[in-house]
Amino acid sequence: MVARIGHWVNGKIRDSVYAAGYFYETIKALLLFFRRRQVGYKVLTMQMLFTGVEALGVISLLSLSLGAVIIIEGLILLPQFGQGDLIYTILITIITRELGPILTAFIIIARSGTAISTEIGNMVVSHEIEAYVSFGINPISYLVVPRFLGVTFSMVLLNLYFNIFGLIGSYLLGTLMQPIGFSEYLNGLLSVLTTADIISSLGKSAVFGMIISLVSTYYGFKVERATTEVPQKAIKAVGHSIVLCILANVVLTLFYYL
């Protein structure tokens, strides 16, 4: 039992050291990325296309559904307590500040996180990574940094789209239940929307994008020999990304209210 515990502790320490070194190499390559025109721009473009553009459909459906649920419940319940104007505060709090960033992150984890981890894992198994190294190409610069930037930028833009589409969807559905002028609705939202809300939303989405890209690529490189390891590492990437994004969301929310 003691030997097994010692082996487990040693494994965790070794993984932590490897992760710290991986993070350091990624940041170092990131600082040099834009100085090297030949490295990774096509990968960055394709990553933003896959992560951002191709996810618009599911983002639209989710944001519209969330906005619809909030507006229906709000217009039915809040007037019973004489708090009808609170609907604007609830919309901003739930869509812009809280659920918008985290739900967008979950979608990106399910789509892009698994795809990135699986793709890099298959490249390791097929010895493509070794081929890059033999030709003098740094895999971190060519594979990790473009995905890091692509996922982070796409995450921020998708979060903005989620917020706008969710709030507009709420308005369209709200007019069916209770006619309201668009200017009145917009003024109600702007009256409760603060700069801190915008910074919090964008900051969360950027942090989530960094977490997803780093965790997904990290577990992709953790694949060693067999193709059977690829789905196992992809599952670990998804699980750890979700946990870290939730923890980051809690910490950033606490900072917001301090």
C-alpha cells in the first residue's frame, strides 16, 4: 500500500513538472509567434474557422433558448411580486456575466477540445511529431500556439455573439407575450449593464479559451504509443477542461464581487 501511494505521488509530481514545463514552452513560443511569418498562420486560420464559425449554429440555438426561458419565467413570475423591472438585471446577470461564458466554454470543449486532443494524439502515434522535429520545426510553435490563439479568440467572439443573440432572442419572444418597444427594452438593458459586466464576461471567456486550448493540446501530446490511448486522453482533456473552467469561473466571480 505504501509503495502504491508513493508511486501515485511520484506520478503526480512528475505530471505537474511536465505540465509546468509545457506551459512555459507554450508561453515562450507565443511571444515569438508573430515574428515568424512562416509558422502556424494557416493552422491559426483553420482553428478559428472550426472553433468559431462552425459553432455558430449550436451557439445560436443555445443562446436563443436560454434567453427565451429567462424572459418567459421573468414576465410571468416577477410582476406577481411587483418587480417587473428586475428582468433586465436578471438577463444581464445570467446571460452576459454568468451562463454566457461558461456555456460557450462547454460547447467549445465538446467540439474543439476533443478534436484538438484527438488530432494531436493521432499525430503522435503516426510519428508526425517526430517528423516535425527532424525537419527543425518546433511542434509547440506550429501546433500548440496557433490553437491556443485560435481557441481563445474564437471563445471571446462566440461569447459576444452568445450575449447579443441571447438578448435579442429574449426581446423577440418578450414582444409576443407583452408588447414592448425596442428602444425601451434597449434602454432597460443599458441601464443595468456596467463596464464591469463586460470586462467580467470577456475576461472569463478569454481565460476559458486559454484553459481549453492548453489542456486539450497537453493531453494530445500525452499519448505515447497506441491509438487506443487517443480516446482515453481526449476524455481526460474534456473532464479536466470542464473542472478547470468551473473553478476559474468561481474564482473570477468572487473577484467580481470583492
